[in-house]
Amino acid sequence: MSTSALSTGPQPGHVCFIGAGPGAADLITLRGAKALGQATVVLFDALTDPGFQALAPQALWVDVGKRGFCDSTAQAHINALLVHYGRQGERVARLKGGDPSVFGRLEEEIEALAAAGLSYVVIPGITAALAAAAATGRPLTRRGWGRSVALSTAMTREGAFTAGQRADTEVFYMAGRQLAALSRRLLEAGWAADTPVLVVSRAGCADQSQSDHTVATLAAAVVLHAGRPTVVTVGVGARALSPQAPAAGADLSEIEGHHAEALAST
């Protein structure tokens, strides 16, 4: 059973799912930060910024991280920990990277709480696809020709690798080590070889990296983003804006200087 969506944080014997955002701790929402500060136990994901611990220094922090192709905490164990601490009357925060509802296996954890008769609330966060779009200045939708967006993972539960053509812009999560295979699957699914592709690793972090490719040349990104959590944007949303637009991350003082020059000339 869920509590009111306006709940500000975890109550005793209650679990609060909090979206940590894509990287840096200051990308968490105000509501999420407030709820985290009230927790007595925090179960946190592998990609969570260590800076979050300053928001809840009083809490017990339990690492339940998952990373593809690496040692990970079993989902059944995470479910059991949520129920265990909830039944002990703790104020439990489940801190999930990005948004809890996007590839976060949220439904399994909610079902475990429901079976145990424990309440919960979900506080959304910024998912990596949105962080990548914001940081690179490439909107996922474009008026008139980019009307749909799909968030996808190319890896199925059974371990098969698939891709389709479901929207004008498609963003693939958890494909960083499979970019060559993703390129082949996209071609097989009907994407044109020259379709633009944007690869962003560690979106929202200080060491974020980006590179531009096409569907045909996507495999070249493997070396550039090796070992880093990566999102791959394909289609309309991967296309760079006009050269006249300020580049993503441009120096604000430089932009203001150009603006002043333009005003002076009028």
C-alpha cells in the first residue's frame, strides 16, 4: 500500500524510494533531499554519489549496488533487506540512481513490501536520458519532426540482445559494453546507416564524456566510453542543433560578452 504522494519522508516502518538523479548529488530533488535527511537506514545503488551521505550522516548506509557484468547484490537480498528494516520500525530510504521507475526494478521491491504489509512512497528523480539531453543541449523532442521518445534496454531478462525502431528518438540504457552489437541490431531493425547517434557516459557527473556517431559507426564509441555507465541516443534527439546555438557547457561570461556586443551594435 502506498502512502500519499505528498509525504515528505520515511515514517517508522515505512520505505521511501528516492530518485538520486543521474550523477552529482545536487541533482536530487528538494523533496528527495528532505526525505533522505529523515532516514535512519539508507539502501543505496552502486552509482550513487558519495556526497549524498552528507545529507543523512545519522543513517546506516547499506550498499546494495548493481552493475552489469560485475559483482552485484541479488535482487532477492535487496527485497529482504527492505522488509527486514521496515519491520524493525526503521525510517528506510531506498536511494536509486536516476528515477526509481526507469529500469530500477521498482516493481519487484514494491511487491515485496506489499506482501509484508509495509507502506511506501516514491519520489521521482532525473533519469540519465534527460541528464544527457540537458548536458549536451540536444532536446529529445523537436517540434514538427521529433514527436516520440522511447526509453529502452537492449538486453532482455534472458540475456538476449535486441533493438527496434519504436520512436523518433530512442535512448538505450545499459548498452555501454555492447555498442558494436547494438549497431548491428539497429541496422537490422531498419534504422538508416547514417542516423545520428549520441553516446554519453556518466551523464550528469563532472567527468561526463560525449561522442557523436552514426548507427553504422557506433562501434567506435566502445573505446571512448569503456567501463563507464552509458546512455545511447539514436535518431532525432541525437542530432546537434545549429552552429549558431551556444555549445553545451559554454562559458557563461563568453556568452554574456557576445550578448553585450550585439546590444551595443543596435
